[in-house]
Amino acid sequence: MSDWDELEALRIARTGQRIEDLFAAQADRATAFSASTQDLRLDYSKTLIDDAVRAALIGLCERTDLASRRDSMFSGAPINQTEGRAVLHTALRNLDGGPVEVDGQDVMPDVLQTLQRMRRFCDDVRSGVICGSGGTISDVVNIGIGGSDLGPAMAVRALAPYHDGPRCHFVSNVDAADIADCLRRLDPGRTLVIVASKTFTTIETMTNARTARAWMSMGGGDPLRQFAAVSTASDKTADFGIPPEQVFGFADWVGGRYSVWGPVGLALMLAIGPQAFDAFLRGGQAMDLHFQSAEWGENLPVLLALVGLWHHQVCGHATRAVLPYDQRLARLPAYLQQLEMESNGKRVAMDGAALNIASGPVVWGEPGTNGQHAFYQLIHQGTEIVPCEFLIAAQGHEPDLAHHHRLLIANCLAQSEALMRGRSLDQARAGLSGSGMQGEELERQARHRVFPGNRPSVTLIYPQLTPFMLGQIIALYEHRVFVEGVILGINSFDQWGVELGKEMATSLGPVVDGSQSAAGRNGSTMALVEFAHRHGAAD
Ligand code: F6P
């Protein structure tokens, strides 16, 4: 019997099993199905995972040789086989670790030197040594997309209480609305633009970068002094006109969606300062050490991955909701969408053979409590089961408003408990009859008030969302994606699925601007182009 067949048999054998009954049968279930680092606790007890399921899931780690795959990644082996590259974002946070070799060469001296240059640059911008034509830098605009946007945008927002530098803004979409709405509010003489692009060819980023350069020149700013670049392509940053001392390079072994730890994190470092940025790196490094040393059954990234595999690949739940009870983590779901879906949304295994199991799930979410007043209805009573991941800190950053935070915690815990317990028809009837309803009307109404319950969730809880904690959480998710990829046999580090649309957009450009005929294209596309032209697209 294959591992997946065994898991399927375990799933079937648990049909009708209630999570609450697992708690009733095992007094210490909450502890037995939780794991922690020093200050981050993962509770997966509100799922149907029991000892036998967990053992079978851990068996997947053994049989896919997870330990040696993990060690290969950390040691710089070219595990991104379709691109022939190492995967070493972990080197960017290896602050006091040993050498890391790629092709026999230690990459750490370069990593640490670039980090030091970033620190100096940030100190100079923050202290006014580097300033714009109109005075000290008040605003930073990060122009990038995908991994060159989502990581820093998510982290800058998450760490707002630690901001003591210039205001940071993020422009990603080629939609002119994005850059126009951003620049409208800024002074070109006091703005620093960071063009963040690993390849420095991405059409959205380069279009926005040229628009920002023209805006700055026209407004009396100095694009030579007020532009910085973050890229692996120093020839292209030079062609764009960015002085080399304002270019921060990194190697191709840093994947875009894993790049916030290095130069792509420049906007974050400008916002929170080099010291707090170091704490963020140290949080990531702490999770690396945990991932490398903890037993599978105590290993947070491994457990999170196994819970995900159980829910999606075994139980067939199509999506996963990430529900941070932290308004400042509003961009975390979007960040995780790229991290997880670009990494593990693949239809072939490493060797090119068709995958014989579902690839990664759809990941989505919103902060609580807002989501409660929007889509939680479906999570509680819809016909689809949506495994949920809750994130909550014990403390907020507003001590004067601690009662808000207590309410936030109560809501978060209430949701996971409500999802698990549900409400039976009898309980619904009792509630209605207590409020005076009777007879047929009571029967009819009661059915709408039933919650099936038994809906799984995991909770991550931590003392406070500090830079160190955010680093741990992001590295936790990165390694979770890695573990899922290893077990599924996927290359989590390429993204060929984004290419076809890019090629077609390039070939459609001249059709949309009217310089080329749409004839011969798909009938629907031709009709849509014709409509766009009739309504001014090519004017
Ligand atoms: O289109 C997908 C992608 O290649 C992502 O993987 C990447 O993060 C993003 O585009 C941006 O790429 P770049 O940093 O090279 O501009």
C-alpha cells in the first residue's frame, strides 16, 4: 500500500469522527498536538489528526528523504533543477553561521558585504547624509512586483510600530492608477525611488520606473541621486542610469518570492532601521536552526506542511484560509499566495512526469475580525470545508488600548472553537424556544441555525509581532512550502507557469495600441480588442 493509500484508508476510517471527541478521549490533546519554538506555539489539536494519522504523515518525511533534501538546500546544492540553481535565501539571514558554498565558493562574504552596504545606505538616508534636491528624504517608493513587492510591502506594514524612518510606499501594478495615486501625494525633491527587480526586465516594473524617473525630473528631483536599484543584473541597472553605489545586488540563488531577507528588503530597512532589520533576519535564522534540528514531530514547518497535506491532498479540501488577527498582517495572505501558489502550483513532478496527486491548494484570507463580517458565513455553514490558519499575538502594540486586543484574542479563539464545536439541531431548537418561538416556525428557523462544526483549524500564537517574530513566521512558511514540495516531488523554486501569459501580453501590445491588426487571433480576443478600440484604447 502506498503512503497516500494508507492515509486515504485512515481518512475513511475516521468518517464520522468528531474533533471534540478526540479532546474528550485524551485529556492532554492540546499539548500532544501542539509544538513550539521558544516563543511561537503551533496548535493543531483542532483537527482530525490523531496519533496514527500523524505517524503516517511523518512517514512521508522519512520516505521522501526530507532530511537530506533539507540539508542539500542549506548546503547550496543546485536543488532548483529546472533552472540549475541553488536555493539559498537562508544564506541571507545566516548572520553568524559558517560558510555556505556554491560551486566551491563561500557566498557569505558577499552576502555580508552587501548587507553592510545596505546598512550604511539606510543610515545615510535616514540621517540626511543622502538627501534629495529638496531636502531630507521623507518618502520612499518601492517599484517592484511579485516577490520584489509582496515581501517588503507585507513586512513594512506588519512592522509599522517600529517605523522611525521615511514613509514607504509600494507601486507594483502596471495600471497607471497605482503609480499616479502614489506619486500625486509626494514631493519629487524629497522622494527616494527603489527599483526592485531581480531580472530588471519585468515590464510592469520597468514601465513604472521610467514613469517615476520622468516625474522626478519634471518635478525638480535628481534621479541620479534619488534612485536606487535592487537586482541581480548590474549591467541593466547601469543602462537605466543608476549609479553603482546605489545598486544592491544579489545572486540568482535567491528566488523572487524568498528575497525579502536581502536587498529586496531595502525599503523595510529604511523604514525600521538596520538594527530592527537585523532582528528580523535573526528571527528567520532562528527558524532555520529549528527546522534543521527539531524532530519531525516537534518541527513547526514540518507539522504545518503535514497538516496542509492532510487537509488538501488527503481530505480534498480545495482551499486554505489564512486569518491573521492582526490588521498589520493584512498583506500576509497575498504574500503567502505567491509563496505557496507560485511554489507548489505545479502539474509535473521534478522528473517531468505528471503529478499523480493534487498540487498545492488555493490560499486566501483576510485579517480577523473583518473577515468574520464577510466570508466566515461560508466557512461556518457552507458546503465546502475550508481549513483555517489563525495567527494571533498575546499583546498588541497599543498598551493604552489593551481592551481592543483582548477582544481580538477572544474573537480569534472563539472562531476556532465555534468551527470545531458547531451547533446541533437540538441546540438550535432549544435556543429558539428559549426566545419564545414555537411550532412549525421554530422547526423551519432552527435548520438555518445549525452549524455542522468539526471544521479544522490551526492556530499560531506568539507574544507580540516584533521584527524577530515576523522573521520566524515568514521563515516558518517558507520551510513549510519546501517540505510540502519535497513530499509532493515538486520543484518549488521555478515558476514556468507565469511565462505564457507574459509572452502573449507582449505580442498583444501592438494589437492593443493599434499598430498591428488583430486579424487571425482568437475570435473572442478580436472582439474584445475591437470593443476596447471603439471606446478609446488606441487613441
Ligand atoms: O512573474 C513572476 C515573477 O517572475 C516572480 O516570480 C517574481 O517575483 C516577479 O515576477 C518579479 O520579478 P523581478 O523581480 O525579476 O522583476
